[in-house]
Amino acid sequence: MDAVIKTEKLTKRFGNFIAANELTFEVGKGEIFGFLGANGAGKTTAMRMLCGLLAPSSGKASIAGFDIYTQTEKIKRNIGYMSQKFSLYDNLTVSENIRFYGGIYGMTRKDIKTKTQSLLEVLQLQNEAKTLVSELPLGWKQKLSFLVSIVHDPEIVFLDEPTGGVDPVTRRQFWDLIYYAANKGVTVFVTTHYMDEAEYCNRVSIMVDGVIAALDSPANLKKNYGHENMEDVFYELARKAKRQGD
Amino acid sequence: MITLENIKKTYNKGTITAVKNISFAVNNGEIFGLIGPDGAGKTSLFRILTTLLLADEGRATVNGFDVVKQFREIRNCVGYMPGRFSLYQDLTIEENLSFFATVFGTTIRENYNLIKDIYQQIEPFKDRRAGKLSGGMKQKLALCCALIHKPDVLFLDEPTTGVDVVSRKEFWEMLKRLKAQGITILVSTPYMDEAKLCDRIGLIQKGEILSIDTPANIVGSFPEKLFAIKSSNTYQLLHDVRDFPDTASCFAFGDALHVTFKDQSDKDISEYLCAKGHTDLVIESIAPGIEDCFIHLLKN
């Protein structure tokens, strides 16, 4: 496996509290990796470290080939990030948002122009290029937000609960986009509370109280824990948690 | 008991319609679920029923009181947990609870019974400020505050959004116990799997109710034959099944696809998929779930 995320005993302490405890795992290129855990299990802390936003207390990690201690700026240039809170500008149009993020990532005007065309095509939003983002329905905002996060062709994209609050059809359309990105070789690292979405991942890790309690393909997890679906696997592992909430 | 008759609500001088002519009733002692995505109009309905917002048209009552003329009576007999955390961040758990008890002219002790199960879980942290609590603890405190005056009707607007599977299960256990005490509960959620935990549900989208019934009846009225199809490559399978000429609808559901066919039969699909190189193929007829019904209603 060609690993684009590689961690070894990655740990973050806040005083006596160990938010993330000796995380060791690898994520391969083009893989869709589901990063699950109960509220408070340490997912956000781990994600912030992997994005180069939070310095680890100990352990090693490389992201897209860059060191998590010394090359955080290079990491940031080579990843995309989409959170449940949209980072789109409501009072810019669809194409202005794409141009803005392309500019931030240092793309040339020419690249931004061709990229804008192709992204609008993927989204089938050609007619909405000049529409203000504030006027788009939630589902479209989510999709645009995702494509903006991969505008600079990053090695990895981190998605933090990307599908909250939309209808079941829109939620599935969003996963079509995730597959589209993964097929282009972008590694997708995604958190979700929808357990059916865990099934769409190639592999899934489940964090409990700061440690990775399980990591495997959904099929193997179901087999090993003897459950019919991922919800029951998750429930069995997460209910043992001793920590309170996030 | 809650009734709504032809309730309509628009915003921005009538340019945005949040609720279109909605009518339904919630029976005493029932858990009624409003199931639908963001922007469906769920919160507008909650705010109209809790007398915080005036409808443009229509009538509504809660516990026999009119939401416009008798708003004071309603405010005394309902508990409301808004979707956004709205307790006082700089008061502690105990101070928040005692504040809400005092506002309603009661004490924590008087109705302690009702909240005991829930409150005990956060009591060890009772001196912690609400702003410093985790999501799950905030949710429990908000529920305690909504219950402290022993309301007849409880309004819960997306209480489980963003909450993990374990906490969601616990929360629904609590609702069942409150129902057993005779409290009527109107609850909204974007999670389709929670629908089956309600006595009756209303599926809502773009300000309109698509269907109202018991979960069993909604599932029972699914008009087509539904099949689950699995193979070792789900993504490829999704594309291939969508390309199959006789496919009417095809959506991913976890590790399987849920598929309906134009002629209601799965004939030829197995051969077609084998020819496409799929292995470990499983095709079976299945009973639909609430999410299948919702998707079906959205399409029509």
C-alpha cells in the first residue's frame, strides 16, 4: 500500500488528559477512510494534528510525505479540508468562491479558469456560476464546499461530518462526489455519525476514549464482531467508553 | 394534544415559504416525529406551536389552547428544547436548572422525580458552567430544563443532531420513559432510523407533509417491489445497476443497493451483472424501511 497518511504512536495530551493515545495507522492513496468515534473520543484532536493545525505531544506522523512537526505549512498546501460549518463566502457567487480558494492555494489564473469550468460541470451548476452562495440550497452548498476543498488537487481531503442535515437523496449524491474524488486518486478521510455511510468506506477506524479500538474493512469488522451492520459494531465498541461527551 | 389547521408561514415579505398549508394532529401521550432535512420547515412549526412565531394563516392549538390568543397558558404547560443550545452559558448546571424552575414557579425538588434519571448523569458536574459542557451533557441539561415544570407537552427540535449512535440510543430510551409518564412529545429529527421509535411520524420536505402515519403503515404503503443487491464492488455495482435499462431507482444503503425495477421483477439483472464481472452477487427481495419510503416520496 502506498501510504499517504502514516502515524506511529501519535499522542496528544492536554495536561493530564490524553485526548489521542498512541494512534498508529496508515491510509493508502485513493482510499476512502472512515474515521469514526463517539462524541469526545478524540476524533477532532486527531484530525487537527493530521492537518498540521495542532502539534502532537509525542509520536510520529507523515502526511502526503511531509513531517507533522516540521513541515506543517507544506501539509496544509497538500490537503483539503471541509467542515460541517461551511467555509464558503455567502456574499460571493459560486465561481467567485472557487476563484478565491484557487487563489489562496496559489493556483494560476489560467488553472483556476479551467478548474472552475470542470468543477461546475461535475456539479451541473453551470447555470448557477453567477448565483450568490447564500441563495443555494443546503445540499448544493455542501457539494460546492467539497469541490472547493479539492480545487487545488490535494493528495488528501479531510471531511468532518460533511453530510449533516440533508435529505437522503442529497446525502447519497454527496457520496457520489466522494467516490468521484477517490477515483481520481484523492485520498478521502471522513468522519460521520451515519453508520450506513461507514459501509461506503474502504476501511474504517473506530476511536474509543482516545485509542483506536478497531480498524478494518466494514465487511471484516462485521464478521469479527459478529454483527449484521456497522451500527451494531459501533455500538458494541463505543458503549464501553468511559469518557463523557465531546 | 396538538392540532394544526392550514398553517402557513412565509419569510422575507412572502418571498420565502417555510410552511405551506400544513394540517395534522398529535394525540395525547403520543411520541410524534417530524422527519425531514434542514429547511423542510420543522423549526418554523415548532416556533409557531410554542408561541414564539406567528403563522401567516391557519389555526393551531396546544393542550386545547389557541397559539395566538392563549399564548400565556401554552407557555406554562409546554417544555421546549430548541435545536440550538439556548441555556445560560455562564451559569452552572445547577444554576440553570434552578433558574428555569423558579421562572415557572416551582423548585428542583418538587419535580425531581421526572428528571432524576437524566439529571443523575450530569449531577457530578453540577458546579460546571453550561458553556464548558460537552455536547452530550448540554443535551441532557437542556432536556432537564425543559422538563423541570412538569410540562404536558414536550417540544424537542432535533435533539439528536450531531450526536453519536450511543448517546442517541440513550436519548430515545429517556423519551420512552417520559411518554410512560403521560407526556405528549413532538420531536423532529433528520435521522430516518429514529422514525421507527415514534408512535406516528410526519415526513416533511419543503414546507409540505409528504405522509403521516405509523411507521409500520408508512412502510406498508410502499407501492413497489424492493430488492437488495450486493456484490464485492459496491461502487461499480451502483453504476452498472443504474445503467441497466429496466432499473427504475437505485440507491446505496450501506453495503447493499436498494433497487426497484420498471416491471417490478428482478429477472435478467443477475445475468447482466455477472456478465459485467461482478462476483459474490446477492439479489434478494426485501421489505422497505422509512428511508426507502422517504426517497420514494421525494421522487414523486
